[in-house]
Amino acid sequence: MDERFAVVASAGSYLAEDGDEVRFPHRWTPGGVGVRSVFSGGHVLNLAVAACVLNDLYREAETAGLALRGVRVRAEGGFDTSRWVSTGISYAVEVDSDAPQALIDALVAAVDEVAEIPQALRQGAAVTRSAE
């Protein structure tokens, strides 16, 4: 059976005003980042992807001289609950900016190539328990 775990990370113009988000400070956004998620290991794994992509969008936009009003990243993944094996993670991005759509598309594509957490997961990562 595939159980799904979805999260949303948003900043800027996409921050919710309903109080259903947990807010975290963020170096590139004065209002911080809002997170909508249930707390479980599956959700936190997917949140790592969403947070990394959101952060890298702001970082790469700054480098490219693009102004972003807001970013929203929804990440969702599943686990085969009979074995607790990931069935993969997908994410979708929304960007609020006055920049031409072609530049936004190029930014999103560039971030997909450089975002560290998605890259690590795509390569596989060893997880070990330490003695301490």
C-alpha cells in the first residue's frame, strides 16, 4: 500500500494569513517561510526537498538579479507501507515575479539541477546510527 505525505513551503506573497502555517526565519524573505505539514518522518523528508528548492530559488534569483515576490513549493512522496520504502518524491513550484516567464522557467530548471537535497536523494544517501 502506498501512503502519501504532502507538505507546502511558502514565502513572500504566498504566505498564508490564516495562521495554519508554522513560520521560520529566512535570510532572503522578511516574512520568513511558512510550512504546512503534519509531523511525521515521511512529511519531514518531503519538507527537506521543498525547503531546499524554495531556498535555492531565492539564492539563484538573487545571483541572476531576479526579484521574487513569493515562492510556493509543494512536495509529495509516498512510502510502500508494507516495507516502508520510498516510492519517490515529486515537487511543484509556483513563483510570483514580474520577470518574464522564460526567465522564471530557466530559474526553476537551474534550481532543479543544483538543489542539494534533491540531488542527494537522487544519488542515494547512506544513513547510519552513531554510538552517541
